[in-house]
Amino acid sequence: MIYTGIFFLFAAPSISFDALFPSELKLPDHIKTIAIIDRSIREDKLVNILEGGITGEGIGQDRVAARKCLDGLIDLVNNNIHISFVRTNIEMTLDSKPGNMADLLSLAHLKGICMENEADAVLSLEYFDTDRRGEFIDVKLGFRIYDLRSNAVIEEYNFSRSGRIHLLENNLVNIINTTYISNPIMQLSYDAGRNYGQRISPYWQRVSRIYYKKGRRDKDLAQGARMMEVNDWDAAIASFKTSINSKKRKTQARSAHNLAVVYEILSEFETAKEYSQLAWGEYKNKDSKEYSEILSRRIREVNMLNED
């Protein structure tokens, strides 16, 4: 079963549920456990102090924000059923200049970390920096993944995230175990960690689909919609399969579309695709054309997940 959880409604009307998406990067099959370390700490305290004076950052803020970034990463990957991620307490200083990645981790360090944590690879936060530019905040970071078996870097990835301070403050989430919930820099750092987690691990994400509540005073369509709203999928299917036999094309189209949504929620993707194609191809429901394309993409994504 690909979908899980709680279903609820938006005003569109649309129905929202959690869907599992594949990672961008497929890691080698022999990697079962990854140890996570932080090598982003800059050794030169003077640089940190000057940076604090120039950009308004607090001294040591980047160190705390880097930890918050790794919190976001761990929260994203902790449901991975194929790979275990171990959060270590290892923090190493970085003596390179700001803006540069750390030198490669030595083989001795790699072997030691893997042995201590019974890991096959090491994921290292190699660079981390935050800046405030007026009403904007920037987070720049870089990760590497070291494979013990090949003694090679199988991933080196740099990226950045930016956000307006007032928007971050308006959208703060409840970050666990922190006194920085109201700090937008910590929020953006946490989100950046989650972003990288999506690159290396399958992840759950909330998606929404429109559905129809009414169709030419058709009581079966209306009843099916109400059954969707209380998560009674069998009853919803029964009602929509009755209303799809209506003599009114709009009712048929909306019933077929709603059936596609229900079958997607039930992870019956091929059946969902068939009903979306029926809704668009035969009954000319415009919303179903785009939805059919979404379902084609979801089928490809699910096939990728099943290949892992």
C-alpha cells in the first residue's frame, strides 16, 4: 500500500492525502547503513566573529543552524525501509576559507566512522553558511556521501535555499526539541536538510486532488462525494458506479473522475488511470485530462519505488 494516513478536505473542493515519492538519487544496493557527520564547522573563530558583525548573524549561529539542518535531514529519511541513517555526534572543524567545501575525508577517518557505527557509508555535511540580506535569508550548504567499499565519493552536492523573513515567520513549523522555533534562520536550515533528504531517500508528501460533489441533482454522485468525505471508499465506489450510468454526460464525467481519485487513494493506479481517461476521452471532462497525466507520472514513480 503506497498511501497512508489522514484524509481531509480543502475548499476547492479537493481531497488531500499522503503519497510516497521516489528519491532523486539511487544509492548502491550494498549500502544499508549510513552514518551522518558534520564537517561544516569553521575553525577560524575570527571569521565567524567578523561574519556576525557584517551580516548580523550571531556568533556560533551557523553551528546551531547546521545541527538544525541535520535535524531536518533525519526527520525526512527516518522512514526509509531500505537504508538506516545513524545520527552521530561527530563534528569536525573546517579550516578552508568560507565558501569552500572541506577536503575529502581521509580513508582512515572513513573506516573509523563506519566501524564505530556499523555503517557502509558516511554522509557528511561538508559546508554550511547562512546570510541575512535585508528581508532575505540565504542558506548555502554542501553534502558528500563516502562509500566505504569503493573508497569513493558517490555524491557531492551543493545547493542553496533562500526565503523572505516574514514569510518564514508566518510558516514556521513545530521543529522538535528546539528553542529556536520562532527563528526563521533555523526554519530555513531545517527545510534545507529536508530538501536534501528528498534527494537520497523516498519521502512522503501531501498531495491534493479535486473532486466533484454535485452533478445535475444526481443523488448518487452527491452520496458518493459524502462517502469520500468520511473515508468510506467502498460506499463511494458503489455510488459513483451507479451515477456513472446516468444519461447526463456531465454526471458521467464527474463520476468517472471521482472514481479515478478514489482508486488512486487506494493505490490502484491503473484502474484510476482508466477512469481518468474515460472521464476525459469519452465524457470530455477537462480537469480529467491533466489528472490523467498526473496519474501516468505517479505510475512511473511507483514503479521506481518498487524497483528499490
